[in-house]
Amino acid sequence: MQHLQKKVIKYIILSILVLIVLIALFEDVGYQPVFCSFVSHICYLTLLTEFPFVTLTSLKFIISFITFLISHFSWFFYFRSNWYPFSEIMSVFTFCVWLVPLIFFISLAANDNSLPHSSSSSNRIIGVDSDSFNSKKKSRSSVLKSIGTWLVQKFTEITGKQQVRHYY
């Protein structure tokens, strides 16, 4: 199943890369947002080498996330200064900016609860912190829960305040 998902995501990325090239060749749009989208989709292709085991702190993931943000804002600023119909703007954002990250997020979140834990001491499984992964009790947690836990830990480290929990 994961092999099929990987293959489908790969063909979607390649199709979008072709679409981006066609937009650059045949439409009168700025080359900066087109280039940013192209680079971000190349970065998404590199994420497929680790799929479905993606580490949130890996260099590939961080670069992919940064290129996603750059692509999003470059298109945003381009469309802010150039008038296009709303349907064309949404089409570009949907297919050239948001589709692949959304597919990655959905497929990784869906796989998060079905992935087996390896017996090695690596923290390659998304949603598993290195401390909790190496502990005696290896529990699974969803991507959103692990991100929330990480944010709370960072908030506690920065502010020095503990989160007050009410059990009533």
C-alpha cells in the first residue's frame, strides 16, 4: 500500500512539474513564483526517498517546508500586484502550491497510526520524539499530537512556565 502511495505521489509531483513548466512557457506570469514552485516540487521529490518515514527535523523536510512557504508567498505577492480572475488564482494555489504538501500531510497522518515501530533506536518515525521513542514504553502518537507536545515543550523551555492542567 505504501509503495502505491509513493508511486502516486511521485507521478502527481512530476505532473505538477510539467504543469509549472507549461505555465512558464505559455502564460505571461512572473518567473520568480514559477521558479519557486518548481524548486519546492523538486524538494518534495527528495522527501519521497524517506516516505513514509519522514523526520520533522530532517534537512530535507525543513528545506521542503521553507520552499513551500517561499513559493506560497511569492505567488501571493505576484497575484497581489497582478490582477487575475479568482478562479485562476485558486487553480494556481491549489495545484502548484498546496496540493503536494496536503497529500504528504494526509498520507503521513493516515500512516502514522498504522506504521510498525522498528526495534532500532532511531527516531525516523514521524510523530515520535527521540526521548519517548527510546524509553521503555514505546507508544504511538499522531502527527498533530506530537507537534502539539513539541510546541508545549518549547514554550516551557522558552518561558520557564509549566502548563497548568485542570482535571475536572
